Amino acid sequence: MKLAFYPGCTLESTAREYLDSTIVVAKAIGIELEEIPDWICCGSTPAHMADELLSISLPAYNLQLARRMDTEGVTVACASCYSRLRAANHAVTTDPEKRAKVGKVLGGDYEGDVPVSHLLEPVGEIIKQPDFQSRLKQKLSGLKVASYYGCLLVRPPEITGFDDVEDPQSMDRVVEAVGAEAIDWRFKVECCGAALAFARPEIVEKLSGQILEDARDSGADIVLVACPLCHSNLDLRQCDIEKFLGVDLEIPVLYFTQLLGLALGISCKELGLHKHTVNPVPVLRKCGIKVKGC
Amino acid sequence: MRRSSRVTDHKMGSAGFLEQVEADSGEKVRICYQCGKCSAGCPVAYSMDLLPNQLMRLVQLGLKDEVLSCSTIWLCASCETCATRCPREIGIVRVMDALRHMARREHYPVQVREVPLFVSTFISNLKRFGRLWEVGFVGAFNLRSGHLTKDMGKAPGMLRKGKLALLPPRIKGMDKIRKMIKRVEEVNRQ
């Protein structure tokens, strides 16, 4: 399986470990990722808050670059980038006037025909294959995982078309495929506060705090995410959340690629497990998981 | 919590406001029947002066000044819970976007000034570098907002872990990309 890869800005800095673990895990399970050369920012939430045409043109530019590549479409690791790329395809395929405007901006027509998936989708195909289990170096049994999807992977459904909108299962299936337990909890698609981290951090502390508390109360050892922005709010800002709530949480937040990597026997360093704010290694070891090279 | 009682005031609505919002957003605000599902699911509703369903009603009534000066349009996190659950299938986030654009265009006072500051700082960073340079972005946002020390305590640890890029990203063809982004404004004016 060969896919054009759109990393997005955050994976180059604050979510470095998501990029590293994506590359090493994709290779290990047979997904060939080819980075879109000279991709630009998708515009994320600020672009659609500022200007609709800009918010469609930026992703469309990237999709036009990807169209020239010999791949089966684009895959994205960040939920926000994923949502914006899908939104651009949706806009140009459903509204001829927008398509004409985007064509003028790009200096060439874009039909909206480059398929866009989130990395969880090709991974979901691989874990279904009969030989997947034989690749695992260890089963992560004993680990209880709260899969957190957040907003933009699943909403709005007419744009993402990703899984069940209120109770998605794609990440839970990854958890089960590596032998861990996917727990039932209430906050899997609630909002972490997203970009309000800059303008109104106390809103993020409240919303992300509720998510972490529910994960803990539901018995989770770790929270699993598929978005660098969710990760930043839940992990990097966890100390602010603890201060805001007046409680100790210390809940490790891992990317789903890192969980897969652990089961595949990939080292702590290659997966970037040492880059999180809340160190996950003690909890993982307590649950009986072998963590190499920390 | 200061929540508006203005919803029940009988004021003259602003002619053409509802139509303008519908044209800008591409959404039929007039079909909202006030079930309140949007407000029930909104994670940020607790901090808003107008609940999302109240906002929809005020747009229907044409109460432009009340709508464009509320905090709700700036506090909406674009999480899409409201739009996903709306039984009338109104894209409420697109309505919020249209209202934000209109409020800026017509120079309405902004209750949550950090939000448009966040947006404009982000956009100017991406226009300059093609990709978001987070270090430059956070620095510029802190300077412009006056929250100089915000998140600075996290910087040393992140730096040590190689999670901060001290130099801006460099991509090929930035001239062409800048021109492309400039054309957005030209096409918008046409």
C-alpha cells in the first residue's frame, strides 16, 4: 500500500514523536508513505475563521501537489489537517462556484478527486489481515486504554465520513488488535478545547480536565489519541489542568502509532515515548509491558 | 453568569441581516425551530453570553448589533457538535464563521480580543513561511496579546526533547506560494 503523506506543521515540532512513530510503524506494517514534497500549512481552524476561500485553497494546493504523485491517495496523521483536506474536497465537489474560485487562486482547476484518509484507516485495514498477529512481538494485555477521538476525526460526518459519529470504534479496534483492553467511557468524542488554548486557556483546562478525569474514573491506564492538537492539550498542558482542578492526574497520553509500535517491539526512543510531558514508561511497565531502550 | 435577557426584547430587527448571514454562510438559519440541541451539546456554552440557539433566534429576528457584539461567536471552538446533532441540519459553525467575518468587516467591538489576535497571528505566520513556525507564532502571539510569559515555562523541557524548531521552516517555491495566497484576496474582491 503506497500513500502520499501529509504530516502537517505540528508533526515537525511539538508532535515530533507522532511523526517518528508514524514513520517507523508504517514501515513495519507495510504501509509505504511518501511525503508530499513542499507541502504547505492546511490553514487549520484559523483559516476558516478568517476567510473561507483561503481555508479551501490551502488544502486544495496540497491535494494538487499530491495528485502528481503515483500513490493511492493522501493519508493524514493530524485530525485537524484531515478535516481541512476533506472539507476542501467536499467544497469543490459540491459547489461549482467555489470550485471556480479555487481554480482561479491555484491557477488551475482542482476537481476534488484526490482521496484523503486519516492514518487510522489504512492501519485499520492492516490490522484486519490474518498475518498481522504474527508480526507482534508482545501482546499488551493488562493495559486499559481510553481511545480519545475528539472532534475533527468524526465531525461533521458529511465531510469526514469517518466511523460512527457518537461512538467511533476505529482506535478501539487497534487497541484490541494489540491485546490491550479498550474501555468504555463517556468522553471519547468530547472537545478538548482545541485552539482556545491560546485565547482562553481556562476553557481548555476545564474541558480537557473533564476528559482526563473521566478516563481515570473509568479505569484507564492511558489515553490514546490520533491528533497532535488533542495530545498537546491533554499531555503538554496536563500540569496546568492539575493546577486548575487541584488534583493529581499523571495520566500518560500516547499516540495510537506508539501503542502499535510497542506491540511490534520497537524501542522507546524510536517511538519518541521519552518526549511526552507525562512519562508513560512507569505505567506501561507496571501493566507488564516490555519497553525497550528507555 | 451574565446571560442575555435580550432574547425577549421587542426591538426592530436590522433589515436584510438574516438574508446576508444566510448568503454568506450558505446555511438556512430561518428553519431553526429552537429545539436547543445545539446548546445542550455545546462544550463551551457555559462561558458564552448567548447560547447557540439564542444566537440563531436573534439572527432570525435580525438583531444584528446584539449578534455581532456577543462573546459566543468568538468562544465557539468549531468542534461541530452542534451542527452534527442539529435536526434541521444547519451548519452552525459555518454560521459562526460568517458572523465572525461580518463582525470584523464592520468593526464591531470584540469581547474576546485574543481570538482574532490568535487567528491573524497564525495567518500572517503561515503567509510568511508557508508552514506554521510554532516558536515564531507563540512569540508573536504573546507579544501582541500582552501575555508575555504564557507557556514559557514549558519551553526549556520541549527544547530539550527536540520539540521546538528554533529556525523557521524552509520550503521551495515560497514566492509562488505567497502569490497564490495573495490571489485569494483578489478573487474575493471580484
